[in-house]
Amino acid sequence: MAKNTRQAKPRLLLMGQRRSGKSSITSVVFHKMEPQETLFLESTTRIQKDIMNSFMDFQVWDFPGQLDYFDSTFDTTQIFADIGALIWVIDAQDEYSDSLARLTTTIINLQNTFPHINVEVFVHKTDSLNEDFRSDIFQDVVQRVGDDLNDAGYINPNVSYHLTSIYDSSIFEALSSVIQKLIPELDVLQNLLDTLINNSGMTKAYLFDILSKIYVASDTRPVDSDIYEICANYIDLTVDFTDLYNYPRDDPKSLGEQMEEVESSMTFEDGKMVYLKEMNKHLCLVTVIQNKEAKDKKGLIDYNVHIFQDALKAVFERAWEKTGGEVTGEGQSSARPEQNSLET
Amino acid sequence: MDARKRKKKVLLMGKSGSGKSSMRSIIFSNYVAKDVRRLGATIDVEHSHARFMGNLTLNLWDCGGQDAFMDSYLNSQRENVFTNAQVLIYVFDIESREVDRDLDTYSAVISALKQFSPSAMVFCLVHKMDLVQAEHRERIYEERCRMILTQSDSMSVETFASSIWDQTLYKAWAGIVHKMIPNLSIIERFLRAFAEQISAEEIVLFERSTFLTVTSVDTTAPKSTSEETANPNPDRHERISNIMKSYKHTVAKSTKGPSSSSVSAAGFVLYKVQTPSFNAFLARFTENTYIAVVVPPGEAAFNCAVLNTMMAKGAFLKKTGVEG
Ligand SMILES: Nc1nc2c(ncn2[C@@H]2O[C@H](COP(=O)(O)OP(=O)(O)OP(=O)(O)O)[C@@H](O)[C@H]2O)c(=O)[nH]1
Ligand SMILES: Nc1nc2c(ncn2[C@@H]2O[C@H](COP(=O)(O)OP(=O)(O)O)[C@@H](O)[C@H]2O)c(=O)[nH]1
Ligand SMILES: [Mg+2]
Ligand SMILES: [Mg+2]
């Protein structure tokens, strides 16, 4: 219920032991830090709320050292009410028993009051582990958390597990799957994207959060992660290039009419094309087109993308932009405008 | 005779571990910065050829910098190494603890060069600047340059700060290569006239495989050669080299098939960006160049600019004689 009437951006809370990699994840994903630079991150013990220009909201908590959030004097409602997903980061290269114990306590507490929150466990720093060891650790985490929850009487809690690392695209892909579960309109978006690629001869299409390169939706055709990287890095390319020439002109010239959104494409020697179009302040569409004939039908692509953009606008207006977005008050947000009008 | 003249002998020297082969591999052999840790110390001299813009060929002498090798370049191989050199690129490791000793060796190299190739150009790279904290970089670099200049005898020397981890690598190497390109002023005159014709704010010419800047014209700059342009990003050209090369690696990695063909398939033909404040494209121009064109907004004019640029290729070749 609360989930369906949520009007703000999807909100994520990142928790885990100190040094498990939370600040690194935030820095790499939302602040474009190079993975190797995270070695110099200072440890933080404050709650970090990032204000950023993204489709989602992100908060980071460090443990131990922070308040005991299930202490009765602590207002859990305030912390958890608006959260869509709790991401629990486990350092796979370190001893993680304490972290697992803390995780199960948290899940059990959440089950009572906030059963709608998705718990997403990131088995993190898996880059330097070999294939076998990696899957052993993954199995071990799933098994131990599952057993503990079982013992406590919880059979099917909302818990999912991901293998992640900031040194490859796995962290972006994991966050993409986390965010997609929080988008009630995901089915609609997937259908729209399927229609788009089928009508325009595209290989793959992603709807990206521009700032973070997390994708909010994609068509349902399975592809390998190379295609994801070609599309995700295309955003960097275009954002970086645009930054170099986007300065305010003293006397801006114009040579004629032009659309308001950024549009970009790159054609390769083997005939493949990558195409990007800004959809709104936060989102852009990136597609790969391998079919040579399709690529030449720029008019058709423009037309279909335009239709997609309109449909997207309609979806999000219905979903959460209509009420003006931001959730300002804490707590259960009971005073929604529509609800009031229903009651009178 | 013409061909021989355009084959330029370039000596790449400096202490062992200073980063000579690292830079060469990234600029000329499609390595990424993290791959260079795999390189071993260079034994004696490694020769390679880099074709640059068709009729300019760099004959690179990557001279392993361990003491024993240095010694032989300066003594038994002296004439062989230093004769007929057009360019010396000397690399200083900013982290080196033996600054005085480095300078002594440099000074010995300069006198050998002066003896056998007195008209050679000298470029000194103060390298691995990423290891210096950003706020101290300028000061430490300036200091080091002063020391280098006192040891340069009367040779004309140009210095650059560089690091393989950012765009300064491209700035340094573009600066070096720029000085060797024949017909540069004709190329620039052509580009300037063409820029006026299509109302471009800026045109930049890049070499195809290295993506180093060959030259550029900016119509927002007051005439003559003034560095002042309207664009507040003075390092934009080397940044473009850097971001284009790194995207090329993303694509090459994923293009299946034999590695040599995947790198060429990763080459792009046309990149376009349209935004409310400017339009730009980067296109394969001649056999060995890409051209970047930035124009004010306006969709129809932009499409014309792309077509006109493709059609200007013939005139460019004829007038500049670049790809003879
Ligand atoms: N931090 C940093 N390290 C660099 C840079 N350039 C090169 N290196 C490192 O320096 C080491 C030595 O580089 P090489 O290129 O093999 O050195 P070289 O000058 O060819 O050495 P010799 O062949 O023995 O003369 C490599 O392991 C690189 O990782 C740089 O810009 N910054
Ligand atoms: N190998 C590896 N190291 C990581 C990864 N993520 C973070 N780290 C390292 O883990 C250390 C602690 O990270 P930090 O983000 O400060 O942890 P926090 O205390 O949870 O915020 C840093 O040295 C990071 O470089 C990863 O995916 N792989
Ligand atoms: Mg931290
Ligand atoms: Mg070497």
C-alpha cells in the first residue's frame, strides 16, 4: 500500500560494517570516482545523505559506531518509512560472521514494522577472488542468512543476493536490478522498450539514470554485459564531451531550429551504431543498432523514440510527478492530496 | 629523397623506469594505462615506426635507460645513436630521488646530441605528475623545469608535465608531434577558411590512430595566434583524445573476433552530439585523420555542415598535399 502511493524518488539505504565498501560504492557510482582512487577514501561515521541530481535518493550508514537503530528511543519510522530498499554490504574478503548476525537481526526487526522494504545483500569485493571461491562464499552467505531467518520463523522474506565489485560493471548491474524492483511501472516500461526495439530494428535499449549509469529499465532481450558497457560508457563519453563545449556563450548564435534534448550517435566501421537521447532531467535512452538497414532509417528511429518519450512522460506523470514529487514530512505521509479529496 | 626527409628519427631517452615505454605503448600501440605494468625494462634500443598523417613517419628509438645501456649510448654507440636525430624526447621521473644524477646524465646526452645533431629539437617530459598532490604540481613542475633548462646548454628545449593517468599525456605528445608536421600553416589556413564557410566555432584535426591533436582553429579567438578563446576549457583537445581513446577500448574489448580486426572494427566513422547550446561532430576525414567540428545550434545547418565536411575532403587533400 505505502509502496504504491509513494510519490518521491526511489530511496535506497546502504548499510554494513565499516570498511565493507559503502563509501566506495557511492563514490564510484554517483561521483564518477575511479575504483583505484577509493583506496584513499577516509572513513566516515556520520550518516551520509547525498543530495544529487539523480533519479533515486541514496543514504549511507556505517556500522558499528552508529546509534543502535532498533533501540526504543530511536525513531525507526523516521529512518525506514520512505526507504524502498535496504542494501547490506558484506566484505567478501574479510571475516563476515558479525555482519551476518547484524543483518539477520535487522531483517527480523524490519519484518515486523516495514515488511515492504526489499533487503538486498551485496556480497562485495569479489573481484580478486577466483570463480570457485566466489561462488562458495556466495552460497555460504545465502545459506547462513536463510537458516537464521528460518529458525526465527521467517520463511519467505524479501531478501535477494548479489555478487558485486566496484572494479567491473557488476556493481552497476546489481544496483540496476535493485532499483527496477522499486519501479511499479517496470512492466509498462519493458513493454514500451520491447516495442521500440522491435519496431526500429534495435539490438538492445536501456533507460538509464544519467548520473549513475544505473538502468531503470531495459527491453527483455537477453544480451551479455559487453552491450551494457558499450551503452553505459557511451553516457560518459557524451557527458564528458558535452561538458567541454557547454559553456555559456556571451552572444549565443543560432543557425536555426533545434530540439531541446541532447541527442547523440556514433557509427562504427563494422556498421554498428550507438544512439543516445535525453528523455528528461534524469533519464536517457541508449540503444545499440547492429542491423545495417535499420541504422539508415534515422527518420523511423526518431519517430519511434519520440513516441517512446511521450509514453514515458505519461507513465511517470501518473506515477509520481503529478503531486509535485518531494516527500517533505517524515512518518507515514498520511496527508496525501488525493487521499484527502477522496475522503471529502 | 622527399620520403627520407619525412622519416624522422626520434630518440626516446631517460632513466630506467621513468615511463618511456609506457607512454609509447599507450600512444602508439593501443595499451590502456593499467596494462603498462606488464612491460619489462627495455633491453638496449627498441625500434618502432609510427606512421603519422601518411607522409610523416616517426622512427622511434626507445632507448632502455639502465646505466649500462646509457653508458654505451654515450660512448661506444655514440655516433650511431645520436647521428641524424631530428627529435630527442627526454623523460624525467618526478619521483626520482637522484635528481642531480639524472641531470648529469641528461647533460651528457645533450652534449652528445649537440655534437652529432645540433639542430635537433629537444622535448623534456616531467613525468608521473599524478604522484604529486594536485596543489603542488605547478610549483614542483616549474622548479624542475628551471633545473632542466640550466643543463640544456644552448639547445632549444620545450618542457611538458605528463602522466599516463590523465589527458596531460596527450597534451605532451600532441605538442611534440605538432612541431614535426609538414605544411602546418597551409592546413591551418584551409581549416580557418572552411570554418568561416560553415560558421563553425571550432575545428580540430586529430591523427587517426593515436588520436593526438594535429592542429585546430577557433573562430571565437581574436585573429592572429592568440591563445585566448571564448571556451573556458583550455585542455579540451587533449581531453577529447583521452575520452575517445578510452571509449574505443570499451568497444574493442567487446567486439569478438581476432584482436587486430576488433580494434579496427572499434574505429568509428561518425560521432554526433546535438545539444541546446552547440552541435558537434567528429568524423573520419582523410585516410589518417579525424576532424571535429563545433557549430552553433540549428539542426538543418548541422546536417549541412556534416555533408560539407565530407565534400571538403578532396579540396583539403589537393590544397595541403598532406596525404601525398
Ligand atoms: N604513477 C605513474 N606511473 C607510471 C607513469 N608512467 C609509467 N609509470 C610506471 O612506471 C613503470 C616503468 O615504466 P616503463 O615505461 O617500463 O619505463 P621505461 O622508461 O621504459 O624503463 P626502461 O625501459 O628500463 O628504460 C611502469 O610500471 C609504469 O606503471 C605515470 O604517468 N604515473
Ligand atoms: N578489491 C576491492 N576493494 C574494494 C571494493 N570496494 C571497496 N573496496 C576497498 O575497501 C576499502 C574500504 O572502503 P570504504 O568505501 O571506505 O568502506 P566503508 O567504510 O563501508 O565506507 C577501500 O580501501 C576500498 O578501496 C571492491 O569492490 N573490490
Ligand atoms: Mg565510509
Ligand atoms: Mg622501456
